[in-house]
Amino acid sequence: MSISLNPYLNFPGNGREAMTYYQGVFGGDLQLWGFGEFGMEDMPAEGLMHGQLEISTGLTVMASDAMPGAEQTWGGTRIYCSFFGDDLPTMQGWFDALAADGSVGQPLEKQVWGDTYGLVKDKYGIEWMFNVAEPGGAAQPQG
């Protein structure tokens, strides 16, 4: 059995722009469907009903634009997208690309638990955690 975590992100009207940006960072195959394509007259026709980015590493990131007024309920909600793995060059590239237009909360560097870890907030306010084990190591969430 395999389990994957597929973040589903919700944006205040700029979902297409955000998903295109993420494709530029992570690569992969991006599909975008608008509200107008499905005849949803109560939503902006150009708004993102569903976007799906299939990344070659097996990751999937999905997103949509929020329903009108939904932003008001987002107040205290915090979401982190976490990467665990042992491919430092790939993860370093993703970290650097997200940081270029965002902000670094914790530089990607060796930590006391032995792994390389960093935290970056992208230009859309999504926070990404990176935990990188030595090649062949077992970087996995502890719990």
C-alpha cells in the first residue's frame, strides 16, 4: 500500500496564476479548468474551478479559487506543505525558486536531528517545509 499527501490549495481569485507559478518551480503537467467551462454562472468565468499539477516525482498539487466570501473564514487557518526525502539537489532547487519571490523563515541547512531542513513562504503566502535526509536515509515525519 502507498499513501501520498496531495495538498489542495484555495486562492482568492489568483489560482491560475499560482498554479502556473508552481509549474515553473516544480515542472510537471498542469491542467486547469475554469468555472465558465462548466457553466457556473454564479462564479467568475475565468476563475479556477480546479487545477491539478502532476509532478514527475509522483507529487500532485491541486487548487481552486475560493467561493465568494470564503476568505473571511480563513482567519486562523495555517497550512504547511511538507516535503520529506533524500534528493537534496532537487529540493534545494525548489526551495530556492520558492524563496526567490517569497521569504525564508528558516534557511535550508543541517539541523540538530541530522537532516537538512528549511521553511519558505512563497509569494502567495503558502508555507513549504523541506526535510532532507542523507541519501539512503529515512527522512520521514516522526510521530
